[in-house]
Amino acid sequence: MLAERTHDEVFADSVRAQLEIIESELLRAAEASTPMVTEAAQHIIASGGKRFRPSLVVLASHLGPEADPAEVVRSAVVVELTHVASLYHDDVMDDARLRRGAPSANVRWTNSIAILVGDFLFARASDIVSELGNEFVQLQARTFARLVQGQIAETVGPSDGEDPLAHYLKVVADKTGSLIATSAVFGAKVSGAEESVQQAMAEFGEEIGMIFQLSDDIIDITSDVTGKTPGTDLREGVPTLPILLARQSTDPADARLLELLDSDLSDDAALAEVLTLLRAHKCIEQARAEVTRRADLARATLRSVPAGPARSALEELCDTVVTRSS
């Protein structure tokens, strides 16, 4: 006789089923009036991804009295389309060659097409969010403004006298934390959750969003099993948490590391050397400690969220982000 399934197992199956529906709707939302635009717009979506933002929408939608399944799907599609659209623009600005292991859209269709496809997906997200009501439209617009400001700040860099690390953390909050916070709030809103729960989810989403990016910063240096070549950010001159922490060093023993960080890392031997030095440097443990600290803060915001399988799943995310950076 089969053992009776637990409430958590039933909940997990329900979440997976919702995400499968969302996946299909994402592809449908990216359909255009011509095959070429449809193919380009579905390019990143079809290559997969963590679907972290839709997952947060679904989990948060269980925190209130009841959520309309159609509104949960719309909310999840809106935030993921917005995220995907921003990736098209990011790849153009970064002159990226690969995205999720496949040629990026700018390589396959040119920069101009990639930018326009990103615009098309932003437009589709705006159309769909209008079906959810004015509060959702306003939050989406404000989130989009933060995304753009974060990208501009990253492009311009810190101003004279500004702390580079503080500048970077603000960029991460705007570029990554804002949309993930909106994902959590959208889910709570469609469920009819209390205002205090919505606020808690906004704080949780912002924090967990930053943590995921900071974890990626560490993984770029420490892991050889990722979707991109280790040291990609280093080679492209992208400031990340471990690098900014390493640059704060005044230890004479770090002279070679600092010299390499300021050098041309297009050479494979130079990149391998700087990766070796960074992996042995205290900046990695400092970065991991910051991830752990922020994970604790994120977990604390969930105290005002109703207990249940959804909150448990959100708490598990706090553990996951720490584990993935180790």
C-alpha cells in the first residue's frame, strides 16, 4: 500500500503544475505577427532558466485567502517577460556571445534586432499587466524605472569620492533585487494577502534577489561547474563583490593580485593565475559571510508571514542561496 502523501508533497506538486502552465504561457506571450520575431522573442525563453521570479510569484500567491489561478499566471508571465527583455538589452550592452550556453540573440540576429526584441517583450509585459489593475501597472512601471536606473549606474560607474562597493550594492538592488521583490509582491497581492504580508514579501524579495546575484559573483570565481566559463565577469572587467572586497586590501602580499586585476585578462594564463589567487584570498570568505548575513535578514522578514508550506519553501530559499555560494 502506498504511503499517504504529506501536505508538503501535495503543495510541491501543485507549485510544479502551476509553473508548467506558466512556461507554456511564456512562450505564447512571446508570439509575434511574424515567424522571425517569434523565433527571436522565444529564443531566451526556450533555452530554459531558473524561473526564480515566477516561482516566487507562485509561492507568495499562497500567503493570502485565495488567488485566482489566471491572475497568478499573468503575474508570473509579466515578471519573467520583463526579466527576459532586460537580458536582451544586457547582452547588447555587454557584447555577450553566449546566453545559457547558446549564442546570444545579438550574435544571432544583430544588436539592433536584439534591442527591438527586448522592447517587444517589455511591451507584451505591459499589455498583460494592465489586465491585473492599476496597482500592478504602477508597481511594474516603478520597477522598470529602477531596472533602467540600475543599468545606467552600472554603465557610468561610481562618481568621484563614492564608495565603489556601496555603488555596486545599489546597482544590484536596482537591477536584480527590484524585480524579484516585485515578483513576491505580485504573488501576495493576487492572493489577497494583508498589507503587512505584502510589505514583508517586498523586503524578502529585495534581499533574496541581492543574495542570488552576490552568490553568482562568488560562483563566477570559485566554480568550474556553471553555465559560463569561470572568470567571465573578471575578464569583462565587471566589478563584483569578491573583487571589490579584494581591492580594499592594503596587504603587500596582495600586490600581484591587485596588479592582475588591473591588467588585460584576455590571456588565459593571466586569468588562470588571478583565479587561483582569488580562490585562496580572504575576499571569498568575506563575500560568503555577507551572503550568510543577508540570508539571515531575509529569513527574519518572513516572521510576519503566515506559517505553512509556502513560508517553509521561502525559508528553504534562504538556505539554498548560502549553499550555492559555498
